[in-house]
Amino acid sequence: MPGMAEQALDRAAALLRGATRVAVLTGAGVSAESGVPTFRGGGGLWEGQPVEQVATPEAFLDDPERVWRFYEQRRRNLLPIRPNPAHDVLAGWQDRFPDYTLVTQNVDGLHQAAGARGVLELHGNIWRVRCAGCGRERVERTVPLPELPPRCTACGALERPGVVWFGEMLPQDVLARAWEAAEQAQVLVVVGTSALVYPAAGLLEVTARHGGTVIEVNPEPSALAFIAAIALRGPAGEVLPRLAARVGGPR
Ligand code: NAD
Ligand code: ZN
């Protein structure tokens, strides 16, 4: 990233140093350098599978085992994956800013693995399963699962991955808290999202409408790049440590 404007980094750092209320929104790009594939650009395929056959409620009704095989594969791929320096910076900032909210569209749990607390997971978490019958939710880190699809020990119904599928509502309490953080944020740092998936992408608009400044960290301009006052063009695992060094440690 030799050509990246030092000036843009300096401006971003100055804004963050002057802020007490900071929010961050991450997408698949923040985990790319950990080795997790991003989603867009796959031509409607997700790890080789048509999305509508593996990540929709209809697909689960039609063939729960197929859906589970896809998630088992993703869970297996994620097992050896570790957070990268971008996750580390974003976890460390919880001790730097008095009012800090980390919102993610990712389901990989890597923010928490880096030590982040209170992460607002808009799209759920692949390490949770939820009963499709009684709604009981539990953490499940066993890979492979002993039985596919897994069944709820409380009511006997099928369990499903604890993620939000295409065409489903987001968890409304989580979305409301993310919305409020975006409204209040003096600075919103948006990292590694294509900003094509709503309502998550709407958070950029919320911050801008309320007078906050949006900083985009992404090698490519996202769909909402025009909303960002500052663009830091480069991989998150390189840009964020450089930015954090300029912002400095806890005050
Ligand atoms: P996306 O795949 O649509 O977009 C990824 C973005 O990351 C792109 O804009 C790309 O330019 C950028 N990017 C690529 N490498 C980067 C890097 N090293 N540093 C910074 N940015 C980088 O992802 P999205 O916007 O999150 O939307 C996809 C949906 O799929 C989300 O809802 C998400 O839940 C889901 N998803 C999650 C994961 C995960 O949990 N890790 C992975 C794939 C998809
Ligand atoms: Zn149940």
C-alpha cells in the first residue's frame, strides 16, 4: 500500500482522536486476510453453491440436510482460522473510546476471538444453532456434528444454523442498538463491506444524516463510498494498524 495517501490517514486519525462516540461496521472483507472468502464476486455462488439452495428458509424447509452440509463445510473451514491485525485493532478500540460500538455483518465470530465484547451481530453467528420449533438457542462448536440435521433435545424439532438467511428479518433488538449507535456516532468506520446488503448498509446513511463522519476502509470503493468523507484504500489488516498507531492508545 505504498501509494496510500498519508494525508487521508492523518485526517482520519485526527477525527478519531477528537471523538468520544465511535461506531464500527464490518463486513466479510475484515476477515479476508484471515483466509475467509468474501461473498460478492462469486457470481451468485457461495463457495460453489447457488445461494438460494443453501441460505434461505425455503431451502431449509425443502432439504435441511443439504443446508446443514453447506454450513458444516463452512464451520469446518473456519475451525483453524484466527483473527488478523484488523480484528485486533477493532477489539482494542473498546478500551480507547469511551462510547464504542462494534457492529458486524459477519457470522464467523472472529471479533470475539480477538477479544471484542458486546459485538452486535446483525446476521447471527455460525457457532450458534437455534431450534426451528421452540426457538431454543445454544452454542455449538462441535465439527462435525454427530447427527445431521441436529435435533432439539427439548422439543425434538430440527435445529438450524443461528444465522440470518436471505429473505429473513434481522434480530430486531440488535438492529435497534446498531441503529442507535450509528445515530450517535461522531465517527463511523466502515470496514470491508460492499454496502449492498440492507439494512446493514443503511447504517452509513444514518450516521451521515445525523452529522457524523463516515470513514471507509476497503481496497475498492463500496456501493456507498460516496457517503464516506475519507477513504482509506487498502487491506484492513494493513490500514487499521497504521491508523491505530496514529490514533494512539487509551487516554
Ligand atoms: P461482501 O463479500 O459483499 O463484500 C466484501 C467487501 O470487502 C468488498 O467490498 C471488498 O472490496 C472488501 N474487501 C476485500 N478484501 C478486503 C480487505 N483485505 N480489507 C478490507 N476490505 C476488503 O461482504 P459483506 O458486505 O459483508 O456482505 C456479504 C454478506 O455475506 C454479509 O451479510 C455477511 O454476513 C455474509 N458473509 C459473511 C462472512 C463472514 O462471516 N466472514 C463471509 C462471507 C459472507
Ligand atoms: Zn426445540
